[in-house]
Amino acid sequence: MRHVWCRRTGFPIEFIEIGGLKRVGWRRQLTTFAQLPVAAWRVLRWIYGQRPAAVFSMGGFAAGPTVLAALLARVPVLAMEPNAVPGLTNLRLGRRVARTLLAFESAARFFPPGRCEVTGLPVREEFFNLPPKPPGGPLHVLVTGGSRGSRTLNEASRSSWPLFRDSGLPVRFTLQAGRDDADRLREEFASSGLNGDVVPFLDDMPAAFAAADLVVCRAGAGAVFELAAAGKPAILVPFPYAADQHQLRNAEAFAAAGAAILLPDAECTGQRLYDTIAALATSPERTLRMGAASRSLARRGAAQRAAGLLEELAASRAQGLTDDLSSETIQQGNVL
């Protein structure tokens, strides 16, 4: 969990008691509305005690009271919107923050002109530095549903294995299934006679990407921009219950660029997965074009750009210039 990682690496962490508003029942919504002023007041007290020079927000419902408190305390806020459509916090408070950094250019229409810029999403440098995979050999398909796995991807993969076995296509599978399903699916995969493995978790995702020719995964912002940094073609299966359908919008943006094939969750059956992978296995030129298109969506230096702007905001506040960034800093980025 993030709080364990923060403590292990020496970063202090404060918790905010707040719930979501999207795709929850009315009781949860009422509870969240009741929690919001209390949470914002607690954050405000923390701000007056710690006196931060600037605040960085990645959005999400936990960011709501934090950004609200920072604005009330006149602490400059730098926000980042990682998805193709903004979440509720960034959408409602985006016009009040000093600047919003965007992962997708299509999200710019939701924010004031001149107050946002496209930086991409911070991605570990290892993904950018992956060497090209040598041609030849079976098509290596990595199927990953995140740390806990995905039931849809697991079941579609399981149902596709007999089809691949009967077709004789040269394919190798790595299925990251999550801890709950890994043992059961590993036994079924072993009996299929196919080449590959089923694992509960992947400790080294850059290495897994480096070995893969094709990735099948959800369409969260982190996942799609890791694909872009690595230059990997993908079959994207958006999580259907994501707030504001942001995974669907992310997948649509990558599909429109030719970097991925969008496969809706409801249509992700073993037959559809087999048909889609088989079509790519027999068209290596298309797979290469998809990988190149994916790489074209990557933007290096997003973390450095965010850190530089955050330092600029902090310095501006110290100088009593919280309303403006220096023209030099603005000119460094792709301002929209």
C-alpha cells in the first residue's frame, strides 16, 4: 500500500477521511458531503501549521478537500489531470488552480486557455529505455489486469487457450492473474500445452514489457502511458465502471492514434481475444506500426516539468507573485 511505501522511504503521510461521489449510492454521497467540510478544515489546520509553499494535486476524491483548503489558504496549487477526461475535482476546481498539467491534449478543452499545458504523465525512465525486441519467435502476449488481476481478462484468456492450441499459432502467454486466481489458472494453463506462464504478480513490469510483443490490459492512465513510453502495441479493455468512463476515453484516444485496439469489457470473450490476437500474429507489420504509434504518444520529462513548475510556484508565493508564473517558465512548456 502507498502509506507503507511512504513510511519505508521516510516520507511522512497524513490521511484524509473522505469518500467518492461518482458511481456510489445516495447514502455514500450524503456521507461524503458531510465529510467534505470537516476534511477541508483539518487540511486547512495542517496547512497553517506546516506552511507549505505550494500544493501538487493528481485529482481524485481525496484531493478535493486538500485543493479546497489550499485555495482558501491562498497556497498555489499545481494540478495534474492524467486522463483524457478530467475527474470531478479537477473539473470543478481546475479554473481556480494556478496551472493544470495534462496527459492528454484532448483534455485541454475543459480548462481555461493559457492555464494548462500538455506534459504527459510521469513514467519511470526504465520504460523509455527498453531496447527494441528482436524480431522472430512466437508472438509474446502479456496479459495484465493490475496488481489484483482482472476477472474479465483472466476468463477471456482461459477461454482462448484451447483456440490457440487448436490453431497451432506460435504464441507465448504471460498472464498476470492476481493472487486469487493464479493457482487455479496456472493448472489450467499447464494442461493447455501452450508456451508461457501464469503468475500472481509482476515485480518487474519494465522487464515484462521488454519481453512482450503485445500487451492486453486495462486502460488506466498509468498503464497506457507505460505502453507509450515502451512503444508497445496493445489491446485495451477499459474497466466499465471507471468514473466518467475515463478508461474508455483513454482507450479511444490510443485507438484513434493507431496505437491500440479497443475491446469493450462486455465483448472481451475468449473468441474475441483469440480473433484479435490471431489477426495481429499474422500481421507483424501492423503490430510494428501500432508500436510506433504508441511511442509517438509518449512525452519524456513529465515529472521534471511538474517539479520545476511546482518550485516556480513556491518561489512566486514567497515573492508575493502567486498569480503569475514567470514568462520564462511559461515559454518552456507546451502551453494551451
